[in-house]
Amino acid sequence: MGNLRGETASQRIHAALREQIIGMEIAPGTALQEKQIAAACGVSRTPVHEAILKLADERLVDIFPQYGTFVSRISRPAVRDAMVIRQSLERTAVREAARVADSTAVARLRDSLALQTSAHETGQLAAFHGADEAFHQLVAEISGHPNLWRVVRAEKAQVDRCRILTLPAADRRASVMAEHAAIVEAIAAHDAERAEAAMARHLDRVLPSVDALADAHPEYFDMPEAEERLPLALPLSSR
């Protein structure tokens, strides 16, 4: 993590750990040792402890007093909750983006698609994920409500860990680009209804199936004995 000093050490440690947890570089169930992290970062344990408390608030780590701190396993109910929030906010944002986007905004969206294509063709998974994130953030910015993306980003950490498990599939990356292209074309046409429908279809396909992923990677997921299996999709707006 490098040498992290100064008054922002806690924020930097939090950001570094968060990125590694979401990127599955630190696997669910892994123990986190404050002393080791502090030594690696060249700081005292205080900013490390503060960073871990924030990660616990985000449900990315579990703290068991007198036992230890562990990277949380992925919660299927939390993933579904995050998708409900994400669908609601991003569908609102894309409708507004379709209403207000000018030629410059559309050009920026198409540039974003080009970055995704380049990352896909060169097999750069991390770059593709970053370009994907930037695309959704850009839609929120164009809508005039950039804070919507901050809310979405805070809520979708569990979703992102699932998405990392699907990114190695080239066909899924190709589908993401096609879905993004459909969103851009609807925005360019100032067709709010079509833009929302395209975003809804895209978000409904972000995860092929939470349950299928859990079955394929049981070591990464919480497995309550009685967990209701619910769809991720929301009905389209009647507006």
C-alpha cells in the first residue's frame, strides 16, 4: 500500500483496502491484522483502526471483539438491496440525461464507449471495470445530478464484488458494451422512455444470477439457511 502519512492517512488506507476488497484481491473471509497493515503503511494503528471501522460501516468487514476482523462474505440480500437502489437512481438519471444532453455530452459518452472497447479488446479487466464505472458516473453528471452517483457508489460495493467474478467472461464484457451503446443512442435521440428502458435492461443483466454466482463460489458468500430468492428487476416507470 506504500507509505501513507499525514492527516489523510485514514482516508487513504480506507480507499486502498476498499479497492482491494471490492476487486477481490483480498478475498472474503480473509483476516485483517491492524498491526501488519500499519507496518506496511508506515503509520500508527490509529488511522488503520479508523479505516477499518469505516469499512465495517460499509459492510465490507466484520469485526468480532476478542476474536478478529475479517473481510465480510458477500450478502445476497445486500446485493439485491443495492440493485433496487441503483436501478431507481440510475433510471431517474438517464431519463434526465436524455432530456438535457447536448452534442458535447453525447460525444463524451461515445468517447467513454471507445475506452471500454479498447480495454475489452486488449483484455485489460481492471481498465474495463474502471471505464464501465466512469460511463455510469458520466450519465449522472450529464443529468445534472452528480450526487446520485455518489449514493450509488456507496451502496453497490457488494454488487461490484459479484461483478468482478463475471468480468473474465469476454461475452459478458461484449454485452455490457452493447447495452451501453443502446443507452447512448437513446440519450442522443432525446428519448427518455427508451433511455430508461435500456438502462433497466442493462442493470437487470449486471448480475446473471446472484444465486448462480453463490453456487459457483460458495466460499465467498454468506449462506443463510432460509434465504428467499427474489428477482433483481424493477418494473419500468409508468411516466
